[in-house]
Amino acid sequence: MRTLLTLKAQKGKDKITALSLYDYPTARLVDGMVDVILVGDSLGMVVYGFDSTLPVTMDMMVAHGRAVSRACSDTFVVVDLPFGSYQESPAQAFASAARVMAETGCKAVKLEGGEEMSATVAFLTERGIPVMGHVGLQPQSVNALGGFRVQGRTPEGADRILAAAKAMEGAGCFSVVLEGVTRDLGDRITRELAIPVIGIGASPGCDGQILVMADLLGAGERAPKFVKAFCDTRTLTRDAVAAYVEEVKAATFPAAQHCY
């Protein structure tokens, strides 16, 4: 069984594998195959069709987090805190995180931010809530960032993201997700942090990688540069539905073996 301690021990030794997914049957299939499942607020875009993660609510995160946690006995489950549920104060963040952990059964929560969130992370970790940080491209700050853009291209930008990652580590995060940065910066942050750095659009030199399950399966219409589709679920699904429609129209399904 993966735990916070086993994940920390993988730093620099054994690459961490992580997926972001949101439902019971998929989590059941991959439980034990990957180290971490993140129930990400990306579900707002992947499942609900929003343009960003900003409309995602606590109720959504709790519902999906509960479903995934029920499916997993081996993989370490982390649930995102959605936008607006933790930025106001450490007390607000604790109330949100406590609800998520109590109602879903997850093992940790994830939140975005750097130095400005360090006091909040410390407040949570001091009270027994494991926290995964998220630095670099932060989807909840997409409006402030001017869109989904690669971060850290300038020396100043790179230093700012490194400082954010170190602030998260210093505040007590057991790991950080590093998203949408240059390869050199990904390598630098991985070297300089003592906690695992899990990349997405960062560098193969990170301590691990995370992808959204739908992207891995080739289920999306469009995907960013850092995504590799490991199969073509769109074609498989359309072919299966077409075959189903054909058999229903021809009255060959259900056949005798499908009837009581």
C-alpha cells in the first residue's frame, strides 16, 4: 500500500506514477498500478465541460473524491481543494480540507500557490492534514496569468517559481506538482527540493509524472504539447457505438444469449 512515507522514499530512486481521474470504475481498474491518483479540479473541464477549473465546487470534489477513494485500496488518493475554498484564510482552508478528508476518505489534499500560501500549508500540516503543493502554471490563477501559458521562461520567472516550490516544501508539503515550465527549470527544482517533484509539462528529470487519464487514453478533442495519448479511445468508442446501433437497428441485439 502506498503511503506518504513510501512516496517520500521514492525521491531520486523510483519514479512516481500518477494519474488524475474522477470515477469509481476507472479508479478500480488502475488501483495498484500507479502510485498516486489525484482527483483534480480538472474534472471541471474534463467531466463538466467548463472552460477552466474555476467553477468547480466543494460538493463536486467531495462526490468524485468519495467515489475514487472507495475504489482504491493500494494507490494513494489525493483530492484537490477547489478555487475559493482555501485562499481566504488558514481557518477556511482547514475547514475545507477537513471536510474533504472526512467525507471522501482520501489520504491528502492538494492546493495551488507559493509563498503567499505557506502560512496556510503550515497551518494544515501542523494539524495533521497532508498537503501536496502545486506550483508553476496554476490553473486556478489562469486569469491572472493571462491564459494557459508556459511559466518560468525568464530568469525572474524561474526564480519566482523556484521560490514558490521551496516555500511549499518549507511549509510542510510532502510533494509538489510542477506544471507547465521549461525543462531546465523542472530539472533545477527537482534537484533543489528534498521532497518529490511530480511533473506535468515540466521535465523527464522530475521525480515522477502525472497525466489526466482522459488525455492518456486519447479521449480529448485537443491536448497540450506535453500530453501523449497511449491509445485512441475516441475511435474505439465510436466504433463500438456504431456496432451497437447497427445491431439494434437490425434486431440482432439482444440475441438469445442476452435474454432471460
